Amino acid sequence: MTDITSIGEILIDLTQTGKNDANVPLFAANPGGAPANVAVAAARLGSRTAFIGKTGNDGFGSYLRQVLEENGVDHSGLQTAEGPTTMAIVSVDETGERSFRFIRGADCEMVPEDVDEALAQSSKVLHFGSVSLTQGVARSATIFTARAAHKAGVLVSYDPNYRPALWRTKRDALEWMTLPLPLVDIIKLSDEELPLLTETMDLEEGSRRLEEQGISLIMITLGEKGTFCRWRGETFTVPAFPTRVADTNGAGDTFMGAVLHRLCRRGEKPLEGLEPAELREIVAFANRAASLTCSRSGAIPAMPTLAEVEGSALT
């Protein structure tokens, strides 16, 4: 059985790495895309992961398939489109914070017929994000797969990562980003995204509103302040792991991959019998993993191995 199957976008992150002597920005073509990042992050920690998505019939597409293979991610669900591979231009400021500009391509062309239903429904967890909800056919494929997984008893994990440039209006984003919530068991969102989905900035109240929609585990990332969690009516905050930030790209995906990895280690029903004390330890582990990603540049290239995360806990 596969532990985690991710569905959605895989793309090239053209990430700013600095400037040359003429003060011209320099970019590296890093592999990325939030669902693909989660699959790789969990695989590097030891989980059996798979990815469902679409790349272009070009050099970038071949490279992304190679990256999945090199990281031990099952890429049998990765299809090829005639259009170009999607790109995200990621600029990084002096504090390591990012800004995005997307050039959409093959990821938007994924249709329900492209989805390997057996792969999604034979996993412990199906994970997806909200970028694939921004376009018609990819939106249909993502929601179709989430519904099928939910019906089959697979845990559904969701990261509603809001990218304003990809939506026509904020109201449009709210409509489609909240549509899948009744299918979701596990959600990870930032404190900046909480008011979009819940109409409140209060962590206690916002997480309660998400729980009312049937979501079992709610995790709200707070940057250097750590992670706020709600599990079965109980709430708590797990402190962040201090680090010197080089680039925050991929940190949230590393966190999500680490949480899902540790949950899947618990057995075929990852949330069954989960106690708050164990959840605290799982989230602390994920915070450490994310901090290591932040300390290095790029998304997938910066993601840590299990040995690195366990070693960081001893320093």
C-alpha cells in the first residue's frame, strides 16, 4: 500500500538566487509544485509516496519526472501534455520571503480521465492543494479524485495555499477553496489564509469553524511562532524550531510531508487512537524538518532526509 498520493501541479520554480556583478537577478530552475513537494518531502523521510499530475512534452517535463524517480516517488500517474511545463517565477527578498508569478501550462490540462483511481484509492492518504482548483479541467480532476478517495475511506489531506495571482477575484477563490472542505480530514493552512476560509483571524474560533465542517486535524502555521493545532476539540501551539532563513520556499510543503509521514507510520488508519501528546511530537518533528528547508535555497533541493531531521533534534 502507498502511504501518500499527491495530486496537482508539478512545475519549475525559477527561483532567484542572487544578482550578478551588473545587478541583474539570477534564477535557478528548481523542481517544485506544492503537491509534488509534499510527495518528495515524505519520500525523503521514508514514506512510500506517489504523484498524479501533468507536465509538458519538453525538457523541463522530462527533468521533473527524473526528479520524482530519483527521490523514490512513484510517477506512474504523471501524464504528459502537448503544452509546455508550468513555471513559477519565485523572487526572494532580503528576509527570505517569496513572491510568485505563474506561467501556467500542462498542469491546467489534467482531466479526470488522466487520474489513476486505483492508485489514489489504495493509499493511506490523498493530498492536494488549491492551485489545481483554479482552472476548469484540473479543478474537475482534483475534486473528482478527492471525492472518490473520501468515499473509499482514504484520509484526505488539503493545503489551501492561496495565490492571489491565480484567481480572478477573491470571491472566486473563496468559493472554490472552500468547496472541498467537507471531504477533508486533515488541513494545513497559514495564519494569513485562515480569515479567507473562516472569516476570522482568531485561531481558536477559526479552527473551531473548520472542525464544524468535519475536519479532524487542523494545523495553522504561524511562521517563527510555531504551529497552532486543533485535534478533537483540544488546541495547543507547538513552538517553531529556530533557524537562519535562506529561503522559505517549500517550507510549508516540507512540514506537511513530515506530518503525513509520521502519521502514516502509525498504521493503515493514521489518525486512529492519536493522542494530543503524540501529535505534539509529530508537529515538533515537522517544524524541525521545515526549519531545515528554510535554511537552504530552493524547494525540493532543500528538503531534508530523516537522518538530518533526527540529527537536528540533538543539536
